[in-house]
Amino acid sequence: MAGSEGLIYWGALGIILISVIFLVFSVTQISEKLDYVKNLSKKNSESISEIQKEYSELLGGYETLESSLDRFSYESSRSFNLMGAEISELGENLKKLKIGVENLRKDLEIVEKREDENEISMGGLKDYVESLDGKISEVQKALPGIENSLEILKEKVDSNSMKISTLKLSLNGWKRDLEDLKSKRIRSVEDEIREIRREMNSLFRMVDIGGKDPIVSPFVILVIERGDTILDISKAFGVPVKSILDLNGISDPRKLMVGDKIKIPVSLKDVISLPVESLRKGEVVKGMDESGWIRFKVNGDFRAVMPGRVEEVRNNYLRLYHGNDVYTSYRFDGEVYVKEGDWVVSDQILGRCHKYLDFALMINNEPRDPFKYIFDKIGDFSATFYTEWEDGILPEQASFRVTRSGNLVRKWWTVAADPSVISLGSYIYIPQLSRMPGGGIFHVEDVGSAIKGRRIDIYVGDMLLALKLWKKDVTVYVMHASR
């Protein structure tokens, strides 16, 4: 019995010892697991803290985004220059927001994975995380709205930018219109002053020049303007300074004042010339119209017809003052070589034409025919009209349509005359034919057995027209070679 009891004792003791050892081992494992759980809980707490911190930053960023949108919406109406920068900042915030949401997603997946692996019940944590997930979902749902708002805002910015560009163009246009109006107003005032001055001068002009035609008068009355000098005037008219001073009783030319009148001992009739180099290089294509303009076909220089002061220079327009209330005007398609205030001599080049030159002579603001001064009147003639078929010469003959001067006949240009009355090569002007082609200018290139005395024959090239016109009484002006 004693032996069996001993065995039982030692067996029980062994079992107890094993149990104790197992218990100690279990306690050790449990302790390690508890430590692990504690560490895991600590890490999860840190993760949650980080999530909370990131969420707070995300929420702050979202609030900042909303605030930026509100501020941008307000400030966009005040300063469109900041719109581009605001849009870029909103775009960057949107990118950061998307990245933050994605990082939160990844952190949540890591937390949930850790919970599954360790089978730890952390209900409170899951509830919080699910709540956080819901808030993130709300943010994500709001993102399309934010993007749409950004697109709408961009469209508004583009629209406002276009409006600003349109407004700038309008402002520039208004500014130009204002400047043009100001310039036109100034010009208008200047024109009114000139007109008043012309009218005042015209009241005394006829008395000053002895009642003669201003072009034919033996002297010129000039009104002094700012910048005028006796030396410039003497050079322009080709008259010595002393002659001008003596005629006007001027002892000190420096004492001349604006508005003073002086006499120049010269006749404009003696210095007037054509506005073109020659009638061949500046052919007349239209005689004087109701406004006084005569058109020349010119591809080259145009010139001053008389000495004078350049009074106006505008776009493709010149106006010159010559004294005696005489003015000349030029309209052209080309360049100008002079400026306002310049004094020019007769026949001085003023500019260059590329196609046409319009010229007008005005006396006391009334148009005058310049050719009646450039050409000398020789009297009344009888004019007839002919064609190449009236001299008996046939087309197969070498002399057919050839004039005595050796040139081929030209319509409304070639004239036959008595060389003892009008010499071959002379240019003539007939005012009664100024509305016909060539403006009434003709060239004496032929003679005829029946063309004697004060008779001229004008080539027209049309038999029916020649018969219709038949015969006219005309006044003839001749331009001498000296012009």
C-alpha cells in the first residue's frame, strides 16, 4: 500500500509539476500575446492619430479650397490678372485632395488587414474608421461638383478675358476716335481761322493790287506767318532782299510781325508753270470739274506751279499759299517731300505720284482755270474735226496716219494748224473742249492745204463724230517753249 500510495503521490506531484510548467508556459505565451496586442493597439492608436491628423489636414484643405473658391469668385470681378494663378492653385489643391483620399484608403485597408490577421475585436476603432470612411466618401462625392465648379469658373474666366479684350479694343477705338475728333476739331478751328483771314485779306486785296487780276498783277501781296523770313521769301520769288526791303520801307526785317503784309515786285503770271514736268509725262485725262480739280496721269514727280509757302500737308494732300489770296492744292497717290512752313520756288519738286495727280488753283476761295494763265491767249479760231480718211492717203501707203511732224495721229491730241500762226510743236489749250478727252489740251503736229489763218483741224478718228461736230468757234491759248 505504501508503495502504491507513493506512486500515486509522485504521479500526482508530477502531474502538478507538468501542469505548473504548462501553466507557466501558457502564461508566458499569453503575456507575449498581450504585449503583442498592446504594441499592436499602440500602433493602431498611432495610425488612428495619424489618420485623424491627415483627416484634419484634409478637412482643413477642403475648407481652404472652399474659402479659396469663395475668395476667388469675389476677387475675380475685381482683378482678372489673378485668375490664372488662382485656377492653377485650385488645380494643385484638387490633386493633393485626391492623393490624400487615396492615402487614407490605403491606411484603412492596412488597419482592416491587421485586425483580420490578429482576430482582435476593436469595434470602437472600426466604427470610427467607418465614420471616417463615410466622411471621405462624402468628400469624394463632392469632388465632381468641385471639378464642375472649376470648369464653370474657367469658362467664366475665359468669357471675362474675352470681354476684357473686347473692352480694351473698344477703349482703344474710343481713344482713337477721341484723338481724331480732337485733331479734326483743331483742324476745323485752324480752317476757320484761315477762312476768316482769307476773307479779311480779300477785302483789301483788290485795293492793294490796283484792281488787277491777282495772277496778272505786277506785284504780290504776302501775309507774314510765324517762321517766315525775308530771306526765305526772296529766294522763293527770286527777288533780292534789298528790293523787298526798299519797296516796303523796311529798315529792320527782324521787326516783321505775324499778320504784316509786304509787297513782292513780281507777277505770278511770269512765274507760273505746269504741275508736271511736261504734258507728255503728265497727260491731262480730265479737264477742270465744278470743284476746280484737273486730273493728270502721272508716274513720277509733281511740282510747284508758283513760288509759295507750304500751308498744309495731310495724307496725300498739299496746299500752298502764293500771296494775293492765291492758293494751289494737290491730291496724289504717292509721297511728299516738303513740310508745312517750307518756302518753295516755281517748278520745285513737291513729291511723287504713282498714277494720278489732281490739281486745283483757287483765288479768293474760288476755283480758276490754271491753263488760262499757263497758256497765253492768242484769240478766237474756227475749229473743224477730221479723220485719217480725208487726205486721200491709203492704208498701204507709208505716210498713212503720219503727221507733218513725223508722229502718228492721236485722238483728241493731234491738231493741224497754219504754221505761220501757230508753229509746229506748240501746245494749245481750248477751254470750250476742256470736258472732252484730254481736257482741252492739244499738240500742233500737222498742217493742211486748207488750214490757213485762224483755223485749226482737230483729229478725232471717227467719221460720224467729225461730221456731228463739224465746226466750232473756239478760243485758243498757246503755251510757249519757255514754260
